[in-house]
Amino acid sequence: MATFKTVYCFLIAYIFTVCAAACYAEGSAWEKYIDAGESAMKQAHYSDAEQSFNAAMKEAKTVGPETQEVGVTLIDLGQLYEAQAKYKDAEGVDQQALQIMEKLFGPEHSEVGLILDNLGELYLTEENYAKAEPLLKRSLKIKEKALGADSPSINIPLNNLATLYLEQEKFADAEPLMKRSLQMTEKASGPNSPDTAARVNNLGELYVRQAKYAEAEPLLERALKIREKALQPNHPDIGESLVNLGGLYYRQGMYAKAEPFYKQSLAIREKALGPDHPDVAATLELYAELLRKTNRQAEAEKLDEQAKAIRAKQH
């Protein structure tokens, strides 16, 4: 089965935090560090991003421990940790950010909705659907009230709710949310943006899950083409598109066609995310399934052992 991610999709495919840096302390050292960190994040340069965000936090705390700048920096750090599968670290900074933003602006502010998105997405990644759903629904309600039903900002909770329903195999609930999210993203970002690619990919995965392969293939191919044009060659989102196309062909018994997609995705994910990332383990497991289907048991067992070793390190 092809892996499906929102944000890390993300991603998302990773979805990055929309920073409000331009709104405060314009031209400050803090803003420059935040901009540098977010730029590095978008290119999956995580070590550089962390260094910049830590420098931003140091600058922010010179004003006070619970300022808006501290809250925004925590939001970005949460996204960074989630992208690296440091889920406990991500949860901790997101909870800190939530406390600060609720104290500063109240529980119905759009910045609070942003943090709820991040926490909901984090729990979604961990398959903790009971925790994810109320946070995502609350975020959607806050953003629709504060920003309007047509605001691009509601795209994140819409997309994450759609993912939640997809993972629960509630396909009829997921599809209209995905289509609405895609339409809004194309209008806001254009038909060839990475954000649009993420939504196209998600809709394609919905059809894969329902065995609607003829509908899924052009969507997954479109997502890959957009990402290859818009992103660096070893970006994790390209790895996601490749593994999803491989999964599409695998499900149809087209093993020879699927294999190069799995190989290329594995190489990209190992380089971009590191050899011990959960996405690397997932790709190894998918590739091992294919090898067993093609009577290469010894090769499959080797990949399974690699995947098990990675999974063991996550616990």
C-alpha cells in the first residue's frame, strides 16, 4: 500500500507553517532568522533550519518568555521536529506555543487555529485519530469564523480532516473535502505550485485506496511532474510521489513497472530524511513486498531486517 502523508506532508508531500514574521519586528534579527529557517525547511535542509530557529528563539526571548515571537518560533520548531519524525519534541513545543497564543489572543484566534492544525496533523501522523479529529474540527471552525469560509487558511484543516477520513476508510467523507481543498489551493497558489501538487497527490491516493486506478494515475503523475519542476531533486515530496506511483502499479500487479519507482523513492528518502526515518522504513517494507511477489525472498528479507531495525529505534 502506498504511504499517504499530508504535510510532511507533511508535509507535506510535507505542509509548512505559515509564519507571521512579516507582521511584527520587521527587519529585526529575529525575523531574519525565521525567514532563513523557513527557507531551509522548504528545501528539507533541516540542520540549517534548526540552527536558524534556535537563533530566532534566543532573539525572541530577549523581549520576554511568552511573546508572540516566541510563539511563532515554537510553531516553526514544531513543524521542523515533525518533519524529522521527532514527534515527542514536536508535541512539546506545539503545546507550549498553544498556551502562549491562547494567553495572548484568546482561544478563538486564527494563530491558535494554526497550532491546532499542527497538533492535529502530528496526531494524525501517529495514527492517533481520536486526538486528531477534535483538534482539526476546532481549527476549521475557528478559521471559518475568523477568516471566512473561502480563506486559503482553512485549507490545512480541510486537507487534514480529509486525510483523517481517508485513513479511517471513510471515503465518501474524504472526497468532497479533498476536492474543495484542491480547488481552493489552485485558486490561491496556481495550478503548478507545490501546495497544489500535495492536494492533487492526496486525491490520487484516495482513488488508489478505492481501486479507481484509471482516475488515480493521471493525478499522481501530475503531482510528480509539478514537484520535479518546483522542488530540489532530492526533496522528500518527490520521494512521496514516486512511492505512491509505485504503489499504484504494485496494486495492479505491474511489478516491473513499480520497482524503479520504489528504488528511486528509497534513494531520495534516505538522502533527504536520513537512513533511520520512518518513511525510509515504510519504503523498505513496500519494496520487500514487491520482491516477495517476484520470488526474491532473500532480498526481501534483507530489506525487512533494515526496516525492523529502523522501527526499533523509534520506540
